[in-house]
Amino acid sequence: MKALLLNGSPRKGNTCAALDALKKGMANIQGLELKEVVAEQVSVSPCIACESCGSNSHCVFEDDTNDIVDAVVAADILVFATPVYWWGMTAQLKTIIDKFYSRSKDLHDLKKQVGVIVIGEAQQDDPQYEIIPKQFACICGYLGWEIAFSKTYTAAAADDLAKSDEAMKEIEMLWKNFK
Ligand SMILES: Cc1cc2nc3c(=O)[nH]c(=O)nc-3n(C[C@H](O)[C@H](O)[C@H](O)COP(=O)(O)O)c2cc1C
């Protein structure tokens, strides 16, 4: 089984802490091949709607797009983890997701289990914690992927989430949602 974690944060902060805890738990999945893509550390040009991919399912940019989208196609488990930036996911993560368009024919109705982790500074009654998970639900619904978990956390300073034993323990156990 293959897992791909897409980390949308540009800093070593709360999203990294969440994914570290998740990876610790996912180590319990027998034979799992786990890969993480940190959106900030890869080169992915924004989609320019050239539609070249429509004929060959291949993005024209000679950057990391095609390798990442190949890894998305191959993954049995996909985790989207993002800080909240202006009531949305980060541009870095969204830029990668936009590139799913280049293989959209191949991405539909694959047996894929998805985890979503959203971390913002605002308290949990903020609409962003409905808007962003809903966006992921729409993307997954469109592609026919199953959402195994969708969690939101409040954390502001880079080390806030790591200081919450409750959050860390909960995230470490999320792997159990993958069948
Ligand atoms: C450009 C920018 C925009 C942000 N916008 C929001 C926002 O709309 N809502 C919110 O709750 N937090 C917002 N934040 C705070 C981050 O979501 C918060 O600090 C989060 O814990 C960062 O995660 P990280 O440590 O993984 O990078 C913003 C931070 C930045 C840098």
C-alpha cells in the first residue's frame, strides 16, 4: 500500500508537527510505502489552462508537476494537510491540486482513501473550518475518493500544536481510519 502526504505549509510548524504525529501512527500499517511532498520545497508552476494535457495527460511544464501527479495517481492513501491562509488552503497546496487536472481522466474513481488536516489560528467556530473541509469533500466527491478523516485544529505559533498532548495523541491515532 502506498501513502502520499501533501504538506501545504511553508514553515516547520504546526502542519509538520501534525504530519509527524500522523506518520508515527501510520508506521503501524504493515508494508506501507510512505512519501511526503512539502509543497514549498518542490517546483510546481501554476496551471495556465493551456489544455495541452487534454491530449496526452501530461503537464507541459518541465518541473515537479508530473512526478507529483504520478505519485497522487499511485497512492492508495492521500493526506492533505494545510494551514489556513485567508480562509482557504495555502496557495502552495492549491497549486499542486490544480495540477490534478493534467491527469483528471486517470484520477477518477480510483480506490483512494483521503485524510484532511486543516490548522488555523482562529477558534473552531470560525467558518473556515467548514469552508476548507467542504472544498476537500467536493474535490474528493468529484473524483470518487473516500474521505477517511477530516480534522481541524487551532494553533497559531509554530510550536502550538506540538504542545497539545491531546491533539498529538488524536492525530497519531488517525491512521486507524484507513482500512
Ligand atoms: C498569510 C497567512 C494567512 C493566514 N490566514 C489565516 C486565516 O485566514 N485564518 C486563520 O485562522 N489563520 C490564518 N493564518 C494563521 C495560520 O493558519 C496558523 O498560524 C497556522 O497554525 C500555521 O500553520 P503552520 O505552522 O503549519 O504553518 C494565516 C497565516 C498566514 C502566514
